Amino acid sequence: MLIDKIRKDMQQAKIAKETVKSNLLSTLYAEIFTQSKSGKEMTEDDEFKIIRKFIKNADETLSFDITEEARGKLTEEKKILEAYLPAQLSKEEIEKIVSGLVAEGKTMKEIMPYFKVKYNGLYDGRTVSELVKSKTA
């Protein structure tokens, strides 16, 4: 599971005295560990959701007027977190898939669930939605 890799990387960061990475991974590990002990069986998808939540929080904070030092730290944290997520489909790949589905006569109501099942966590829903709208309009 991903939590084991995070724990190992956290320990290595502590040894290497990489405080930003060490602190971030410590907080991430604690969040995943706490949720896994809540009685619900944690899947890798659940772990990815927690990481995405951390990234979203960093993005929201970056949208505020913050110091350059804080901005640099958050940007570094985002890079660290994104390394734990699977590679996302590019806009070109999404467009190719959407084009094929639209050519088959699929509608928005059929395409969105298709992406959810087939590419869960690997795409940006807004991008898919916009591409479907532009191709079916």
C-alpha cells in the first residue's frame, strides 16, 4: 500500500534532514493512518483522495496573497505530493478518448461514468466535461 512507501520516504527525509518533506509526509501519514483506523478498509484510491485533498488545500492557499517564502514551500510540497499520484491523462489523450466516444454516439451522461469507471483518478473532470460539450454542441 501507498502508506508504507510514504512512511519509508518520511523516515528517509528525516535522516536526510529534509524538513519540508519530512513534516509534510509525517502529516500525510498521520491522516491516512487515522482514517485507516476508523474501521473502514482503506484502499489505494482512498489514499489518493487524501493526497488530492492535500494538493487542493495547497492550491487554495497559493491563491491567497502570501509571502514568496510560503509560496515556495507550498510549491515544493505540491511536487512532493504529486509524485505519489498516478500519472494523469493529458488533455490530448482525453480529447482522443472523448472524440472516439462521441463518434460512437455517446452522450455526456454516458461519457462521464465511462471515465469514472475506466480512468478513475487519472483525469480532470472539468476537462472531460468541456471537451464533451465542445464536441456535441
